[in-house]
Amino acid sequence: MEQVNSFAFQGINGAYSEQAGKNVFPEAKSVPCSTFEEMFACVRDERANIALVPIENSQAGRVADTQRLIPDSDLHIIGEYFLEVKHNLLVVPGTKLNDLKRIHSHEQGIAQCRNKIINLNKEMIVAADTAGSAKKISDLNSKEDGAIASELAAKIYNLEILEKNFQDSQYNVTRFLIMSKNKSEIESNSNDLLTTLVFVVRSIPASLYKCLGGFASNGINITKLESYIHPQGFDVAQFYIDFEGHPNDNSVKLALEEMKFFCKEIKVLGVYKKSKFRKK
């Protein structure tokens, strides 16, 4: 992977995306962006080397905004990272559980801790993001308000962690794509590779079945397949796919050649090493 001196992420300082970036690139400068569009532009304009892009969560499913924007971002996927999300209940220092009346967080943070909040009989306040909630309660400086956010946010906004691992489910993982202006230079004989591409099928019966048939007949394992509406309209289906292997592998070449007969468009988004997290 290329040398990374800076990474862009969506959110404000203390967001889980920043936590993921610091885990992967501890010495790199983090560049907060207000929107995903700004995050991609930041890398295109070379204000940051790479973007940390959340793509799916084990509890909440795919991140629809990024999946829609990635194909036209003019960036390439060069890696992946899995962040085990550990929610924390953050409070102003000195706050006791009985002092709390309201708990603030992003809607997913609230949803993933809902049972805990209900059992504590606290009011749920939905906010734009987790780190923003932490900043808000720090500014309020009220013992009646807490936030669900990262450990990093606690450090940045001088808050106390009242309870760690506050989420209802202990298995809460977000997959991030690492994206760059430059393609990764990976040899086809490397092990544990993934290729990601998007394709648009022709409007003919069984086109998707026929597109994917080449993967089955050539023994290629598909690890992710999702569909979403193409910008051209509701009758045009676009598919996002991850599969094992390199486009220059003989078996993959055969599958892609077969695919071309039934597709209007095929676009490779990246070839990269699988995360070791997948073997857990």
C-alpha cells in the first residue's frame, strides 16, 4: 500500500471513521469532511492521500450513501479494514448514572444501544453523528446529558466514560474501504485477493443469472452481491460485487468475458488484499 501521510473521513473529530483511520495509519493526519462528497473530493484534490469509506455494518447493513457515490468517485479501492465498534456512554466528568436524563447519539448509535437505554429509562435524542453528540454534551456541560460515542471522542472532548461496551450486541463491526487516486499494484499471483466491480445488466430475461454463471463455472467465490437503482431510472439495475481473485487470473478472465455478453457496463473499482479480520 502507498505511503499515507493523511486520510479523509466523513464526520467531525472523534467519529468512528477517524478511529478506524488512526488504527490503520496511526502517524497520519486526519482530515474531517462534512459530507461523503467532500471526502471523495478531498482525495481527488490531493488534500489527503486516502479516504476511509464505511461500506457496511453487521447490525445496520450497507451504507447506502457511500455505495451510491463510490462508482463515480474517480478513486480506487486499495484495501479494506474492519472496525469492531465499541460504543461508550460518555458524560461530563463527575456525572453519576442517576444524574442522567437524556442520551444523545446518531440514529444508529441509539438503535444499537436501544435496550440498554430503555432499561435505564433515559430519553433518546437522535443527532447527526456520534462525535457531534459528544461535542454537544461537552459544550452543554450538563450532568443531565450523556452521549454514545467512541473512546477517541471522549479524549477529544474531555468527557468521562461512564460505561464501556454500551451496545446491546457484542458483535458490531463496520467494514471500511480504503480508497486512493492511485490503483494498487498487486500481482495476479498474490494470495487472498478481492476484486470489487459494478455492472449494469442488459434488459433481457435471466441476464443476471447469465452474468453470474461464469463465476460458478470457473470456480470463483463471490463474497458480496448487492443491487441498487441506477441514476438512469428504476428500470435500470446496477449491481455491486466483491469476488475472490485478480482480473488477470485465467479463471477470472473467462468469467468476465462471459459477463460482457449480458452487461451494458462493467467497471472495476479495485483489486486489493483481504483483511485478516475475515479469518476470525
